[in-house]
Amino acid sequence: MSATVYDPTTATSRTRRRQLLAGCLGNGVEWYDWTLFTILGVYFSRQVFPHAADNSFVPLLQTFAVFAVGYFFRPLGGLLLGALADRRGRREAMAVTLSLMGLGCLILAAVPTYSSAGLLSPAVLVAARVVQGMAAGGESSTAIAYLTESAPRRRRGFYAGLMHSGEGIGLLAATGAAALTAQVLPPAAMSAYGWRIPFALGAVAALVGVWIRFRSQETSDVAEAVRAGRAERPRVLEFLTRHPRQTLVLAGVILAGTASQYLWLTFLPTYAHLTTGISRSTALTTSTIALVFFIVVQPLSGLAADRIGPRRMLVAFGIAATALTAPLLFLLRPSAGALLAVQCGGALLCSLWSTSSLAVMSDLLPMRCRVTGIGVTYGATAALVGGTLPLVGTALSGHGDMPLFGGYVTALALITTAVCAFALPKALRTAQTGGTDPCDTPRAPLPAEADPAPVRHVVPALEESP
């Protein structure tokens, strides 16, 4: 194996901690800036879009439509930045994605108001979401591959839990920054300029993260072989042309998990404000407490996934999400206690998916096209579901159709349950032992000087995904 490629079987504790920090940090920054957009939308929507003096609902709806734009650029980011990660390495791609995230935050912090710049204001907002969408499309898939390739065989769930704890810390930082700014500044100042401050802090955090990532080690020996000219460069759509079945199953696994994460961890405070009338500051404070619970439970859920197997954990998530999503939304009341209980219940559901899905995603696709396949599939699925969730929830709440919204999320959970229970086992066997996909024809081995260690990543042990 090349000396520059990380090997979890020989790595020191210090190196492992550095790998974890590099992988988790970007996920935290990603969720920080995406969460800020949903939380602070109620403040900056009237600054960026034209509105009637007595109507703040239409600008908020337009803001969430722009939020969805970012999602529709995630597949493009997953394709372009995923190809970079598969061909040039995970570390280089992660530095690029984090730089783009910082740029997106900086643009949002400096976006002009509609009163001063007219239509340029919403245009700049859309540009920021395009940059953030492309960055997020490359970040999620690259970090998933990077951490599962960095993890010891029997600790992939635990590493996933730590990664999503980083996600929770990003969510917590966003919620805390927004809540603190709203508490310190008067409402008029918060609406006028205060909402810009948390976005500026996100740009600084991204800059620090880029420095940390350049100090980490590469995990893809395939990318190293491609860089050295010892292996064929992966084609951009290789995951789809050679692994169509696994790609379709991957989309089914992601479907309800994405919806649950954006419902319970980011959109719920806004949804509770719209449907119950609870104050924005109370909803933000309660959400901050619930996110602390989410951060704490993630490593524990990861250990459970390592013990019982990620596929069984995914089935448990699907069943629980199908049964409990609508009842939890029904229990929302205009009180901090009710909102806290509901969001903690939703966070527990999310932990079942987040700590088990990463290992399954990596198992479904080989290393040479793993990041591109996960990035495009995750980005496209998230665009259809997660990106439109605030828009759907806001529109339905405006018409009083709250039960229909709960039924929509429940239907997504039912689809994921069926995929994980019936389609996933066969797809994993195909990925691990051969099968009928076009990619199952044998490939020519690398030259003798290339180390055979990529098998450690390309063909994970079957018992790790029961």
C-alpha cells in the first residue's frame, strides 16, 4: 500500500482522531449553513423578497422555494465532486467541498436587500443556494466514503454515529447561534441585519475546516492507483451503468431517512410556529435542547448498529418511522414541553437511520465509483424529498392540511421499510459476491506493484450488513 494511504489496521489513536475530525467537521458545517437558512428564513425573507406590509407568509414561502433550489443542485455537485473524489482522492475533494460551503455562507452574509438592489437581491440568494447545494452534494458522499474507509471493520456504526454527532453539533451551533442572536438583539435589529452574523461565523468555521482536512490522510487506494497511472480512471456514470440495481436500492434506503432528518432536526421549529403559534424564540430554544439529546444518542445508536447489524437497524427505523411520524406531529402543542418531547422522539428515530445507513451505502457500491454513486443518488433523492419538505409543510400548514403532511412523510417511511426488508439483502449479496449486474464480469488485476488492500474496502464482510 502507498505510504500516503490511510490503513485503519495500523493507524495510531492520534491518526484515527484526526481522520474522524476531518470527516465529521465538514458534515457539521454543511448542516450549520443549511439549518441556518431554514431557521433564519422568517427574518431575512422580508429583506430579500418584495412583500405587502401585512403579509409575511408569501416571502417565507418564496424563501423555502429558494431553499429547495439548493437541493436540486446537489446531484450535480455529487456528480462533479464525486468524480473528483473517485479519481483524485477523498481528501482533495473534501477540501473543495468545504471551501464551497464557506463561500456560500459568505454570500448569504453579504446578500443585498430588495429595497437597495431590487431583483438582484433574490438572484444573489439563489446563487448562494446553488453553491451550497453543489457543495453539499459532494460533501455528504465523500465524507460517508471517507469515514467508512477509515473505520475498523466492526466500528463502522460507531464512526457513523460520531459523524452524525458532528451533524448534530452543526445543527446545534446553527440553532444556538440563531437563538442567541435573536435573544441579544431587538426584533427590529434581528430582522434588519442580525440574521447575517451567524452566516459570517459559518464562513470562518469552513476556513478552519479546510486547514484540518489538508492535515488528514487519503483513504482510497484506488484513487492513488489512478493518480499514479496504475489503474483505469473511473467513468463518471459507472455506478449507474454497471450497478443499476444497487443504485435503485440505495435511493430507497435514503428516501425516508432524508425526510426524517429534515423534518425532525431542522424544519420542526418553523413547522411548530406555523401550526401551533408557539413563539419563534421558544421553538429555537427547545430545538437546541433536543439537538443535545440527538448528539448524545448518536454514538450509542452506532454501537447498537455494530452489534445487531446495519440492515436490521434500518428495518427497525422504517417500522418505527411508519408507525410514529403522524402521531408525533399530532402531539405538537403551543408549549415548550410538548415540542421538546416530540423533537426528542423524532431525533431518536433519525439516529436509527443515520448510524446504520452509512455502512450500507458504502457496501452497495465499489470503491472506484462509490463517492459518485452515493453523491448523485443521495443528492437526487434529497432534492425530491428533503429539499421540498419545508415548502410542502409550509404550504399545507397555510391551508390547514396538517394531517396530510404527516401522511406524506409516513408514506415515504413505508417505502424505505419495504426496500430495506426485501430488496436490500439481495442487493448486498450482488455487491459482495457477484451476481447479474453488468459490472460482475471480472476486471483485469492491477500490476504486481499495486497492493491488493483495496479488497478491504471494495468487498466488506457480508456479516457486517445482516
